[in-house]
Amino acid sequence: MDRKEATAVLRAISDIYPNTFELTETKIELLVPQLVKMDYKRVMVNLSSFAATNKFPPTIAEIAGYAPEHNDSLEKMRKWNEEAAKVDPAVKERFKQDMAKLLKDKNKNAEV
């Protein structure tokens, strides 16, 4: 989220809890840097849920919402599968046979 959205989160808390959460410049300066690390939509959903069941304002930790970290593993696996699909079946079969022979030879050498 950006600074404007972070300030909007704090204003929303102040609007929901007008008697117990006074929005000050100090709060803005201290809390905005923490909020900008988060996902605006997730924080607002968490704030809405929190407000429905709590009569006192939340801490930032109670409404925190972070976007999931990007995971390259699934994309890499998809690319590998695409590349594997392009390999000639005869090449795959020869590789399979060579690998089986290699493992068999290694087992024989390990037993000696």
C-alpha cells in the first residue's frame, strides 16, 4: 500500500473508534511506515472483521495483512514440463535405460 492508503486505514480506525482512537501526526508518522509494508485490501478486510467484534481499537498487528510472497517454484516446474514435452520420446527412453544401467553398475560397485 502507499502512504495515502496507509493514512486512510488510520482514518478508518479513527472513524470507527472516535472516542478511543485520536488520529495525531505522531501516530501517522509512527504507524504509516509499518502499514505501507502491507496489502491495503487485506488490512481493510481485517479491520472490518475486527471492528465487528471488538469495542476497542486494534493494534496494527491485529489487522495486519500481507500479500503472499511470490513463489517461483510453480513457474519453474511449469517451464520444465513444457520443455520435457518437447523432448523426443526416443531420447527419453534412451535416458531411462542409461540411468537404469548406471544405477545397476553403482549398486554392483557398492557391494564389492
